[in-house]
Amino acid sequence: MFELGILSVILLAVGYWATLRMAGRRDDVLHGKFVQAEPGAAANAVEPVAAPRASTDSLQSLLAAIKQDLKDAAQR
């Protein structure tokens, strides 16, 4: 049972290493060279991004299309 635990840890480490290597992050994590964000990027990340406003007409047409799809699905 102990051998199974050791084998599981080794397989987990190999899988982690392979994932990092495929993602191109092997050197960043193994050698402690973590990717640093640009100074200006941190200030922009705090501000929320406003979603574009949809017009009433587009929402009404979307609602009508959904109702029609539901009616079609109910008839099948």
C-alpha cells in the first residue's frame, strides 16, 4: 500500500511537470521566475468593464424569437 502511495505521488509530479512543459510555464514555476503583470495592467484590472446597452427593439425581437422557438419545440 505504501508503494502505491509513492507511485501515485510520482505519477502526479510527472503529470504536473508535463502539463507545465506543454503550457510553456516550466521555467516560470520550477525556478521561481513568476510572470509579473505590467504596472499599468493592475490599475486597469480594478475598473469594471461596462457591458454595452441593448436597445429595447433588439430585446423585444430576441424575446419574440425565443417564444417562437419554444412554441416550435412544444409542437414536436
